[in-house]
Amino acid sequence: MENLPELFSAGLLLIAFFCISFISLKFNIPSVLVFIILGLALVPVLAGNETIHLLAEIGIVLMFFVLGLEFSIAKILRIAKTIWVAGIMDVVFNFGGAFVLALIFKLDFLSAAIIGGIVYASSSSITAKLLEENKRLANVETEFMLALLIFEDLVSPILISFLVALNSDQNLSVGLTVLILAKVLALTLGAVVIGHYGFSKLKDFIDNYIESDFLTFLMVGIAFIYSGLAMYIGLSEILGAFLAGVMLSETGNSSELEHLLLPIRDIVLPFFFLWFGTTISFGGGVPMLPLLMILIVWSIVGKILVGTLGGKAFGLSKRPSYRAGLSLIQRGEFSVIIASIALPQLMAFSSVYIIVSAFVGVIFFQKAPALSKWLSGKHKKKA
Amino acid sequence: MQIKTSDLPGIGMKHAITTASGDNIIILTHYHGQRDIYHFDDLEDDMPTFSIELNDDEARKIGTILLGVDYQPVTEEKEECFSQEIRIHWFDVKPNSCLANMTIKEAQIRKKTGVTVLGIKREHDFIGSPDPTERILVNDKLMVTGKKDPIKRLESMCSSINLE
């Protein structure tokens, strides 16, 4: 492989991406997982490759930028208002629960926090795909599930920023927490102010030049600058990218801007999951097997609790709430993102956890209707 | 009949319709244009009784049929008129449009072009079958129906932009 021109190898890689995506579509496997496995398989060739790492970083920045584009400030507030109870429960049960479990197993503070983060967020992409394939997009609990996933999308960049800051300064003191919170607040407020007072005035400008071929420079430039700014002040570039997207959605041209960026995002994003795969080393086998198994069980319990109690707070009746909780178990891209901050030993653990939870999640998703019927039937008999 | 609208973030818009006879129909409009139609016996069911996927083009054609534009039970002589192509178009009313701030009656759209205004989309509202006294505002989206030439006439008459 060393004697072939890089261009050739890059081409082979992209064709591999094509094959993976196509096969994943046909066999209903989440492509995210297959990309990680490909990275794992290519460790001897690609480990430490600078280009892959750069592309991975661009990929993740664009992913969160496009995500932020979908959400204007008004929309975020609207969704947060309906889902915050369930959202907080989600943080407490899934992040908190896993964090505590990791501490019980004698992990250090930072590793426990990272494990909490990995267990916290359900996979938005896998869930959305499952909903669509199983024709459950129109179900009454779907709105709840999607809102919860978005709440997680909002919490995750902030969580990641904390973990990134913690990573560089191992001691979590009150002072550090306040400092990080202040930085997050400052960055967010900056985005809100610039978005509301600045970008909202750009609607006509963008309308006029949307057909041009240079608007993309502006978009991606803003995304990179704000992400870089976030990194500069010690937070995660993901938060910066997301906020940049929110800023630009204030222009009101979200869907057109998204269309500009989706092709680039779609090419670069798989590199992130590929890169993650190349960072995993199973040198010592799978570490901490007992903790892994307990976390998997807790992953299921945690989400069922959120579905049941949170769903009720959202206004769902029993059966749809159970269905929702049982359908949110799969973890995926967010967990991978958080795991990428971890130390190598933790990465192997995390990747096994993520793959298993995705697999378990898909099974529970399919069984959710039957299980929720049984669970709510059981309750009826009690009464 | 009850219609409930909700936003499915990341997916599109969901309209849940409960008809007088108790049928629950859900129409999902994806961001990328695909429309899904679902039928539920009970809204809390696990799965719909059936679902249909329509692309943008199919959805619009079926929509015009449902609107009674393409087909109406009529007498034989009127049937001849309906065999010619009648379309539905959306027009964006720009600030410099000659329709801006006029009422439908004042604008004399039907008289001058032969096109009928079926509805006005304003912000998040849709005014169906508007009164002739309804004022057309800037940034309104007019839903009009007519044959090809009248629509062209409306397009060239004003600098409103045809969104179709």
C-alpha cells in the first residue's frame, strides 16, 4: 500500500464507503457501526494517519453544524419547554446512573464521567432510521422520542465540552465547573446575540446568492471559525459547530443552506467513524467485562424509566410511553464522539459497549410494541 | 373533523386528521418532499393499518384530485372543459409585486388573467377560499389554480415569483 499513490488508496477507501453504505441499507444495519469495523480492520494501514484524523474532525464539525442549522433559537426553546422534564430524567438516569456504576467499579472520576457520557445519549440516526423502516414515524410517541433525542443533541455538546476541559485539567473543583459553565454560557450567548441581531438580517442576501457557487465558503468558514473559537477557550469544537449552525438558522434559510452542505458532510462524516475504528486496540482483550454487562443492563433500564416517567410528563398514556422507552436503547454516534476523548483502554471497552447496545437496541425496538402491550396489560389487571 | 399539526424535528411536519366517521389519517410531509399517508384505527396503536409513500409529484396530483379541481361529477358539456390541463401553482408575493397590499377583488386576478386564488399561506396560517375582501400582503404565498396560459399571464403581469 505504501507504493501506491495516495490518491489511489483514497479512491479505494471511498469505494469501500460506497459498498458499506449500500450493504448497510440492504441489510438494515446501521452504517455507523460498519464504518467503525472497517476502521478496526484497517488499523495496520491507517492508524495514526494525519489526513484521516483531519477529515474526521471536519466531518464531526460539519455534522453538528448541519444539526444546529435545523434549529432556530425559537424552535429550540419550543422543544425544550415540552421535553425538559424527560430530558433531565434522561441525564440523571442514564448519565448519572452509569457514572455512579463506574465509580462503584473503582474507575477514576474522569473515566467514570466519560462512561456516563457514553451511556447517556441514544443514537439519533439509528433511531430515526428504525422509525422510518418500521413505519412508526406517525405513532403518537414518536414526537416525544424525537424531542428527547434533540434535547440530548443540545446537552451533548455541553457535556463534551466539560469532558474535554476535564481531560486537560484532571481536578474537578467548584472553580473549574463554574469556569466551564461560564465559558459555555459566553459562547452560547455570543451565538444567540450574533444570530438574532446579525444573521437574521442576512435573509435577503442569502436568498439572492443561494444559487451562486461561493456561498459555501461563507457557511463552512463561519462553522470552522466558531468551532476553532470554542477549542481556543478550552471547550469542544462540537459546541462551536452546533452554535454556528444555530446562528445561521436565524437567517431563516435553513433548508437551502443545509442542501449546500449535505454533500460535503456526507463525504466527510464517515471518516470520523472510520478514524474512531482505527484508534481502537484490543491489545488486552475486552477489559472490565462485569462492568460492561451491568452497563448494558442499566442502559435498558435507564431508557425504559425515561420513557415511562418522562413520557407521562410529556402527556403520553401508558402504552405509548413504554413503547418509547423500549425503543430508545440503541446508542451510536454520540457515544462514539464522547468515547473518542477517552484513553485507549477505555476506547476498546466503549466500542464493544456501543456495538452491543446498538444491537440490543434494534432488537428491543422491534419487540417494543409487543412488550409495551404486555406491560400495560399487566397494569390493567392490577387495577 | 379534527386536525392536529405537529413538528417532527429532523423529519418533517405531521398532520393528524380524525374524520367524522372516526378514521384517523396521518399525513407526514418529509423535509425532502416525500409524503407518507398512514391510517390508524386507534391513534395509540403500535402500527398503522396501512401506509402509503408518495413522492412530491404524486402527492400534488392526488392533492388536486382531492381538491375537486381535476375531476368533478359534472354534466357532459362541462366535462369537456375539464379535459384540458388545469394546474395548481404557488406564487410568492415579493415587496415589489403589483399584487402587494391589494385585496383580491381590487387586484382583479380572475378578471385579468383567468386564474383563481384557492388560498393564501401567511406565516404559519393558511386561508382557504379567501374572501374577495382579503388583502394580499408581502411575503404571502398565493395558491392559485388555472390553465397554463392564464398562469403565465399572472406570472408576467406582476413581478411575483412563481415558486413552482
